[in-house]
Amino acid sequence: MKTNKHLTLRLVKGNGTVQARDLVREFRYSPATARSYLSYLGRQDLLQRLGLNHGLTGKGEERLRYFDVAGCAHPACPLCQRQAGSYQCPRCGYQLATKAARLLPERDFLLAVRHAGVYCPRCLKLLFPEAQALLLGIPREH
């Protein structure tokens, strides 16, 4: 899943500052893509350089407050979908209630491996990988 500003700005606020390696770890970006994305957010005046790290600017804090109140423009943003009470599968349109969402463990089937994540119960599409599900606070299946 493509990361959006909302998730990245929440990560920066939660950590205080971030480096490209934090985006690599959280969102599985390549190092070059992570550096490019931080630079992109810097050009929009949402992040500022603090030595080797990047921190939120005043505009970045304001944008994050706006996202928390009104939601962001990205229709598949999991944080904004959670405010709506459900996650929508991009493939089949199924509405999965946020309270029903569970992080499934990795499972090795005979011909394939199902990686840990949240899956659509109707079409079995991966909605969120494990790292993103944990960031969203989705509980693990018991």
C-alpha cells in the first residue's frame, strides 16, 4: 500500500524526528525512495531538516491537526477510514468494521505463504501489512 502524508506525519509526530531508515522500516520503502519522500515533504514545508533528522514544521503540525479533524484527501487512508468506523477493500469494496479487523499471523500453505497482515474476508486481498496494522493498533488474531 502506498504511504500517504497522513501516516508519515503521524510517524514523525510520534517519534519526534525521523530519518529515511525509519520510513524504510515502517513502510518498506527503498532507502532512495524514503530520502526522496522526506525531501518532497520538506519542499512542501511540512518537514524541516534537523541535522540528519527531519521534524515537523508549524505547517506540518497544522496539517496533522486538520487531518485528525477532517480527514485527508487520500480515499484509501486507513487512519481516515478508521474515523469512519470501517476499512474498505480497494478490490471488492467490502466494508470491514474496524472492531472486526484482525492481524492474521503468517501461515505457510502447501503452495504459498500468507504473510502476516489484515486481509479482506471476501476477496482475501491484503489490506494492511503487519507493520502498518500495528501502527494502526489493529489487534492480533488469537
